[in-house]
Amino acid sequence: MNQTASTLYGMIVEQPVLFGVFVFWLGCCIGSFLNVCIWRIPRGESVVTAPSHCPRCGHQIRWYENIPLVSWLALRGKCSGCREPITIRYFIVELITGILFVLVFAKVVYLGWPLTFLPLYFGLIMLAVCTTFIDFKHLIIPDRITYPTMLLGVLSALAFPETWRQASHLLAGAYSIFTLLGCLAVMWSVSFLGEKIFRRDAFGLGDVKYITALGACLGPFATFSILLIASVIGTAAGVSLALARRQALSGIAIPFGPFLAVATCLWIGGDYFILSWVGALLPPVP
Ligand SMILES: [Zn+2]
């Protein structure tokens, strides 16, 4: 750990609540941006240009109406122009993102892991939150959220090789790219064969790209574990839904993305705890 990083670490350990509140607020602000992504990306709109406006009356959202959590509560969930209800999704996305940010921050600090894990984890939380809400509603996982995450994985490995338990920048970057290509090849084949043999989609292409992005960020072992956790939760949810509706399981179509997202959050929050529980399959982070 270099001098600046260890000084920052010392400050965090001295003032954990202050930094915790800051990270929570950062997460809420990112959540506010994710709300824009969740609304605009499936509609093919830009997420940077054009200021936010009410979809009903066109009222432009002013800065003080755009403060995470606070504004939604202050406006009592209604547009100040036309009193059209604003979905509680805005509030929930901001709150969930804030909570997830502070949880992974707490884990990293508690375990004494390098803070350089944080950009990677925060990026994955953004991917997970967007995927949950977009896939649930539109049954797609857009390239515009999976491709940037793949890039984040490769860049993070190159910049912070310790997140891949490596000393060499080039080697960590190479591992990330290699895992990316490997996941793409394996998942695409599974998707292709599943369609040929079972005549139904095992995975959509969006799922394949999501899993590939996980590979680039976290490596093969974590990706496999997340896929396993997602499949277990997904199957349990599918069976419960089939039982509740008294339908055949084959007739139930639910998007896989939200389960991948939940499994991703469980993994990045609990990987160390899960691994030490199953008997420490991986060496600890240096
Ligand atoms: Zn309005």
C-alpha cells in the first residue's frame, strides 16, 4: 500500500461513521443517475444530454428537485408541474444503491482489503441495480450497461493488479481479458446448444454479456459461483411461482437478470465470508 492510500485508510479507521455517511450519500447520488439510465437506456435515449423532465407535462426538473431521497419525500412523490405521481422506484433505487455502496465499503475496510477494490465493486453494484430494474420490466440487459462493465473490469485489473492477487499490471490485465473471452465463449456455446437441444432459451444474449462482464471484473471462480447462486435462487423462485399459479414450470417465463444481479451483490458483499465458510478455497488477499 502506498503512502497516500495508507493515510486515507488511517483516516477512515479513525472516522468510520463520517466516511460511511459520505459513501452512502455518494451511492444515493449514483442511484439518482441510475434512475436516468433505467428510464432512458431501454428507450434508446442519451443519458448525458437533455436535462431531466417530467414525461407527462415536460416540466424541467430543477436542481433542488433532484436531490437524492430528499426531493422525492419533499415533493411527496408528485411532479411539481402537473401533480402526476412520480414512481417510488426513484426513491427505492437511490436508497438501495446507497445501502449497497456502504455495505461493500464496510466489508473492504473491515477486512483491511485495498481500497482499490471499491471502483470495481461500485461499478458492479451499478450494473446489478440497472439490470434488475431494466430486465424485470423490458426483458433485456442492454449492451450499454454490460460493455462499460467489461471495460471497467479490464482497466481496473491493469490499474490495480492487487484486485487479481497479482503484482504485475500486465499479467492482471491479461487474466481479465482472458477470462472475458473465456466466459464469452463458454456462455455463448451454452446458450447456442441449449437452444438447439432443448428448443428454448437457456440464456439470452444479454445474460451472456452480463456473465462475461462478471468474468472480466472478478475472474472465473467468482463468476461460476455467482452463476450457481443465481441459478439456485432463480429455480427456487420459478418453482414457487409455478406452484402458486398451479402452472407447469416450463410455462413460466421470468427474466434471469434480476437473479444474476442479486447473486452479484451477495457475492461482492460476502465472498470472503462465503469462502471461509466453505473452507477457504482461495488464498487471502495480500
Ligand atoms: Zn409533470
